[in-house]
Amino acid sequence: MPAEQTSVTFPSASKLDLGINLTEDRLVMVAHTAANGVRAMLLTRRMLVVLMDHYGKLLKQTSPAAKAQHKHQDEILQMEHIGALVSNSTAGASAPTEQQQPASIALSLESTHLVTEVTLQMNENHLVIGFSGQRQHASSSDEAAVTPVAAFNLDRTNAHKVLALLNDKAREAGWGLDNLYRWLNNSRLVATEQRPAN
């Protein structure tokens, strides 16, 4: 569930890789941080639904679409979304480079966490997403405590791109989240969207 914490410090991530663990039916997010190295986060389907629900609502509330008539809001947000996906603009220093996860990536148990909390906050035109979770296969109760794992600071363009990647991975996993947002999955326009190669 989204956390209401105000003073938690997260390791800042500069790059994100995405994949699917079909054996455990989990979305795998690999965050590359300067201070803590590579940190893997496992998201359940339920946690991804919570994340995408709040993520999409926050983008909509802070979009020009929020000022439009209700019947036009999804169409305006969809135009913003498609514009972000086809944008070739380079991201700022605070925004990660989104990539699909390579076919195999070595993950240590010490750096793998099951995500139990997600914190989302809009700072001006940047979306900050913080992930907290429990270390997998912890050997003591201290190691099993929920701790901040990683955070991403995304400008609006990269926020749309990361949401699209999460949506693509949910579709690839067969999790049936296609109807969560009409503006994200409109069949008439999905074919024109640009996606990174899988």
C-alpha cells in the first residue's frame, strides 16, 4: 500500500531494469544505485495494481487533462502519454534510464527485497517513487524488517515511459491489467506507440 511516511530516506537509483520471474509470478525491478549497488525488488500482482493505480491517478491529477471537461480527460492524457513515448529527449541527471531486463541477471539474496510499500510524491514536475520491502530469505527478524530499498526521480516524460514499461510487463505476465486505464491501453492508438525492444 502507498505509505504516508514523510521523512524516509531511500537509496537513489539511476537506472531501472525490468523482468518477470515466471516461477514465482513476480515482476522483477532491478534498481542500480550509487550508494548500495544493484538492488532487486519483487512485486506481486497485487502490489503492481496498487502502484499503477496510484501512479496513473497522480499523473492524471497533475496533467493539463485535470482542467479539462471530464469526457475529454482520458483523451488529453492519452495524447500526453503517446507524446512521451515517442519523445527522444534525453532525461535529466535525476531521471533513470529505463531498459528492459536482460535475459539473465545475477541477483544475490542479500540484495533482493519483496516490495510491501510504495511511496509516490509529485515534486513540481517530477514524480518520486520510493519502494520499501522485506529482504528475501532473511536470517533474523531485524533483516526481515521493512526497509527503504530504492527510489526513482522521474520527469513527466520518463514517468510515462516507466508506467508504459510496467504495463507491458504486466501484459507479458498475463496479469489482466489491461482495463486499468483506458488512456493507457486504447486499442486504436497502442499500435502507434514506440516501445523499447524486448
